[in-house]
Amino acid sequence: MPALVLGLGNRGGEYARTRHNVGWMCLDELERRGRFGRRRRDGPASVSVGTLEGFDVITARPQTYMNLSGRAGVHLTTKLGIPPRDVIVVHDEADFPLGVMKIKRGGSAAGHHGVQSLIDAWRTSDFTRVRIGVGHPGEDGDLVEHVLDSFDREERERLPTIIARAADAVVAIIREGAEQAMSTYNRAANL
């Protein structure tokens, strides 16, 4: 059975380089490293099928608004016969400073509407997440504005290393399983 890696983000050029789209940036990096076919539409998702380090992998980007990501998730898991517990979801995490990345299995959505949509659609929170820190605007800042904004210059300089590390974590989950990947990547979470 192929590994299904679902990256959360928003479609449209205006969102391409925003904090909310680090999940899609991670998929770009995974596709760059492997051998993937052209992206094609599959229901409410855009998918690419390929191989990465000898493993069969499907990358998927929901083509809905972030808070409706569950539509793509349930469509793909039903169609492919992959249980949600075997899906790897990559997304932004405003509760972590930029550069902090952690792997998590299960638990709440912690206010992330895309993750909550997946939990609601799958009727379970038992799936693996790669949470990429994008920082928080602070008490007085607007969180929605923050995640939909582009990275500043200093952040953009750090971004390739952060995305590469998230892609490494996804590969480790595929190769070794979530538990082993957690023990490797969650210990040294800061960049």
C-alpha cells in the first residue's frame, strides 16, 4: 500500500508562499527528491503518484478552502482504501516558533481548522501529523492575518532548512514508522 502524504494549504497564487502553505512546500520538497508523475485532479484534491527512496508515495493537496480539507481526506482514504491512521498530514503550527517541528499522533486539532476538518470527516484523530512551526503574532496580533501572510526576509532565509527537515521527518515516518521518527525528530525540535 502506498504512503499517503496530505499537505494542508490554500490554493491560489496569493497564498503560495504564506505560512499556511508550509504543508504544500514540504510536498514540493518530497516530490523534488523522488520520482513523481504530473499532478492530476482527484475529486477535491490534487495528487501526484511516485516513488521516494524506494517507497510508493502519493502526495495530495486539498483543493478546497483550508477549513474543508476533510473532504479531500475522506475522498482519498475511501478511494485508495488507506485507513486514516496510516495517513501523514503535514501542516503549519502557529503554537510553535518558526523552525520548531514536531511529529504528533492523535490528539486535538489545537485550533487548526484544516486538521479539525480532517478529524470531523474521518471521525478520528488517530493519524500522524508533521507540525511545522510558523510562529504566533502575539496577544495583540491577528492569527488569521499572520498565517495568511508571507514570510519576512529573515524567515525566508531559514525556510529551505525548515522545509528540508520536515521532508526528512516524513521520509523517516514512511521508512521507520511514526514512533521511531518521533523519538528522532521531537527530541531536537529547534532549528
